[in-house]
Amino acid sequence: MTRLSLFNSPLLLGFDHFERVLDRVAKTSAEGYPPYNIEQVGESGLRITLAVAGFSMDDLVVGIEDNQLIIRGRQNDDDSGRIFLHRGIAARQFHRSFVLAEGIEVTGATLDNGLLHIDLHRPQSEVRVRTIKIEKATRTAMAAEPAPTIDVAPAEK
């Protein structure tokens, strides 16, 4: 099966890492537990809230790995001689991940009434303008380096 790349245009230089990020997002989108919200907080803030009822702070780990926010939860199965007539609240583990854009920083995490809040800060991007000086090429430099070739595919109709 051939996959169509969104970023194969010769005009999009250096965007190949976006394709890898989209692959990671596609793999993690199938996760359903725990449920979560993502909200805008102020001008440049974001908050991810996960419903982690039954988990204590010792059961949860929040970290960043390769521009990916990783939240893991693992409860110890407490079999202290209790006899359950019905057990609908299982001690289950989870692994939830969110791909972060460049520059997004995790500023903190709090656990409140079964909700894990993770606060993020998205710094405002500054407009960068730069002029490139054009220098005159010397004859020896032009003779030593072959002219670059560009393969241009005909436009599809």
C-alpha cells in the first residue's frame, strides 16, 4: 500500500518531521482511558485535565519524552482480604500521551478531587525577518562547484 505524503512538495523544506509527528498522533488517538479535556487558559496557556478517580499522586507519573507529554497511571491491586460482591472499579493502569509543538512548556501538574490538571504555556512566537546578503561569485568558485540541478515534475491535470 502506497502512502501519500502531505509534505512531499519541493517547496516544503525541512517539514519531514511533521509526518513523523502525525504518525505518532494517529497511533495514540485510539486510546480511550482516561477521559480528558483540553482547554485554553488565558492568552498563552493550555490545561489538560484527566479524570483519574481512585489514583493517588504516588500512582501517577507525568513526564516529557521527545516532545511528547506522557502520563502513566498504575494502581496497586489492594487485596487486603476484602470480599467484593461486585467489582466495577478495577485497579487498572493507563498510558496517555500528547504530542507537544516546539516551544510548549509544561509549567505544572496538580491532582484535585480525582482530576489531574497539567498546565502548559505556549510562548508567543516572534516574527523573524532576515535579509540574506548576495555576494558575487568568483570564477574559480563557479568552476569548482557544479550547478545544482532541480528535478521538476510536470503538473498533474
